[in-house]
Amino acid sequence: MLAAIVIRDEGERTMRRHIVLAAAVFMAAGGAVFAQLPRTASPPGAAVYFISPKDGEEISGPVTVRFGLKGMGIAPAGVEMKNTGHHHLLVDTKLPPMGENIPTDDHHRHFGNGQTETTLTLPPGKHTLQLLLADQNHIPHDPPVMSPQITITVK
Ligand SMILES: [Cu+2]
């Protein structure tokens, strides 16, 4: 009787160990797939920067933002071409994860037609802006091509 209970207990423990092992293998596989999302290499010296506005600038009314790029070219989203990408403007947010598609919302604006400027209507107060280039699949390059984050004040 006692032996039977012990055996059953052993069996359960083994099964539980197998479940834990299966979960670990599943997570490892998932992690590997995640890490393998293809990233496009950026050439040395590539940089994006704000032509306007400047860090610390105070602005009345709509904000015209002009995107600068050196060492790479612009290509629309979906077009595969070496050493190119399209601009993304991050508004009042920090950088998204580098190994994933950049989200699309008011804080992550895509310029997939190859635009190099935009006009923002922002409520009065302080706002942060940052440029992040990404490849045809909206995934940041490796290493990422991004500007420093700047802060502007809308009056
Ligand atoms: Cu994009």
C-alpha cells in the first residue's frame, strides 16, 4: 500500500518534470525564432538627424519636422534595396524593441512612402521626438540608425 503510493508519487513527479522540460524546450525554441527575425545590416557611418526642429526649440502652432539622413538612401516600405530604409518618427515615447516591427500608432509614425518631412499638431507643452530608420519590413537596422531624442516645447 505504502509502496504503491510512493510509486504513484514518483510517477507524478516524473510527469511534472517532463512538463517543465517541454515548457523549457518550447520557450527556447520560441526565443530562438524570435531572435532570428531577419535584421538588415546598416553601413558604418549611417546616421539620421533632425534638420528641424532643434533640440530645446520653442514652437508656436504646427511643428514641421524635417528628417536628415547620411550614409544611406531612402526606399519605400516593401522595397528591398541595399543600404536603404524609411523614416519613423517617435513622438513622446522611448525606443521600441529593436528586433521587431516598429508599432504603428500616434507615438510611432511611419513614412513608408519615403517622405522626408511631416507636420505635427501637438498639444501645448513639452514633447520628445526621435528618428529611427527601419528596413522594408519596418524592422530597425543592425546596428540601428537612430537620432538622439530631442525635446521641444509647443507654446
Ligand atoms: Cu515603417
